[in-house]
Amino acid sequence: MRQPLLIAALVCAIASPAAALAADLKLSGMLNATNVVSATESPATGEVRAMLQDDNDLRIDLIYSGLEETATGAALHVGPSSENGALVERMDLDEDDSGDSGRVVGAQLDVSDEIGARIRAGEAYVVITTTQHPAGVIRAQLVPQAVRLPAAPLVDE
């Protein structure tokens, strides 16, 4: 009877520090035509910033400009940078009056554990689509950002 309790206590002790170290993951990427698989010649550029929480809630903000075609949407996909991957979810795109720039502000996506793991591994991207480029005219791979230590206090010698 004591052995199962000891094993359960050991599992809890090992799991607790790992859970305590878990943190929200910041991601970012640069939107451009060369990131699209079968690259386009669009001069448009932009930036994507995202935050993936421990519970797999994902918040995405993006902005782009210089698009010479009318955007039809923005979407999150999973896949490595060298491939077109599966659609995860479309996002509402707010375009300016000229149609050459737009943004997504505060898109909230609740992704599965599997999708969350792929995002954490750097296997997710955001794409802006147009009628002429339904697979994407500009694309940004979401890259996990380095964790930074706080500044160390100065020590008197």
C-alpha cells in the first residue's frame, strides 16, 4: 500500500516544478512575399505578434501595408516554413479605405493541444490571401521568442 502512495507523491513532486516553470509563449514573424511557398512578387510587408497561453488560447495581432491586390482574408495555418499546411482558423481582417494595408487586432483563437504543440515548435504561420493568390500573397512563420532573464543587480566589489 505504501509503494503506490510513494510513487504518486514522486510523480506529483516531479510534475509540480515543470508546471511552475510553464509560461506564456511570445511569437513573432515578418510578413513578406518570399515567405510564401511558391513565393509571390508582392512588395507588401508586415509584422505578426502572438501570445500562446498555457491553456492554448492564442492572441494574434498583425499589420501589413503595400499590398497591390485586395486582401480576401487572414488565416492561421500549421506547417513548417518550407510547406503549405492545414488551415487552423480564419481571422477577421480590417482593411483601410485604400485596400493596400490592413490589420488584425486581438484575434482570440482557442487551439487544440496538438495545434498548441505545433505552434510551440515553430510549425505555424499566418498568411494574407487575395483572389489572385488564394494560398497566400504574404506569409509570416510564427517564431517563438527567446526567454530573457531580468537584469542582474550590480554587485559592489
